Amino acid sequence: MLRSELRLSASLFVAQAAVSNHTGLIARSGIAMPAAPFGSPAWQLPALVSYLHRLRQDEEDPAPDLWRARTKRQTGPVPRPHIRYQADCLHDADAVYVLDIQLGPCDEETGWPAADLAVIEQEEGACPFGRVTRRHGVEAIAAYTAQELTAEHAALMDRARQHQDAYFVRLAGLAQRAAEWADKVRAAAHADAVRVQAGGARARITR
């Protein structure tokens, strides 16, 4: 990615995914956007959770092109990353938020795709990255998304009280609704895992 492509000299949010198929072949894809005001994990993780949920519903394995199209899709008031990113974000001091995503084929029993997430954060202009948060599996990723959105809701309500601005109240409401939806996806993934575990336990008992 060239800086001129973004026409900015601003901090970046980057979402990059490595998608593997049943043969183990891996394809990589990355997209970027300005970090301010919506390029943060709280606002961008819902697109990933939505994609994982759609794969479960459609019984479809992940694919790089589908991931990029789904992540970029403007389905609401929150802008999505739309610029192809081909640099090495670990050596890009402008990439202050990075979602490093690994996706694999859907589990035959639960129906959910394999998913691992690393959220990498660094202070602007600093090197190396300051914090890495990892989550394994759709349930954990959806729970983390709900957690981040809940924190965003609280921060926005504080700003609304400080500035007496209804705009922050509306954004806080959006964050709250997104958090509730992410928690529903977490609950669905959890229910499928419990169902599979219960089925395995019954099979062992009846042997």
C-alpha cells in the first residue's frame, strides 16, 4: 500500500486475514482505513463477527475475496476499511490498530468456521507494538467484540455528559445495540458447542 493511495498522513486501522482451505493452502488479504474516528477494534470487529455468522448460516467455508467484500460492505453508519493494504503492518509505524485474523474451514459438527484473532495496538509513532490481545474461536471473538463495544458505549456516554452533545448519545446507542448483537452470536456459538459436547457424551454412554 502506498501512502498516496489513502491521501492521508494519518494513523491507520488495518484488518488482515490469512484464510486456509481443506488442503492447507493459505491466501492472505488486507484492507485499511484511517484510525480516526471509527478505525478501532470496537467499531470494526462487528464486521468480522457478522462474516463468521453468515458463514455459519450459509454453511460456507471462508474465502479471502468473500471476507474482504463482507468486511468492506457499508451496512450502516460506521465506515469500513476499503483500501487494499499490502505492506507489512508490523513494520508500519502508522498502523496503530491491526486485526490479524486467521480463518479456516467450518467445523463439521458445530458448523462454525475456525477463527483466531490477534488485536495489535501501538502508540502512534512508537515501535514495537505495545499490546497484543488474542482470542481463539468464534465464541471468544464475539465475546471480546461485545466487551469492546460495551466499553465504547461507556466512554461515549461520558463524553455526552461532558459535552452535552446528542451525537455522542446516538453513537453510544449504536455501540450498545452492536454489543447486544455480538453477544447473541456468542450465545449461538456457545449453544452449538454445548450441543456437540452433549452429543459426544451421549454417544460414549450408549457404547
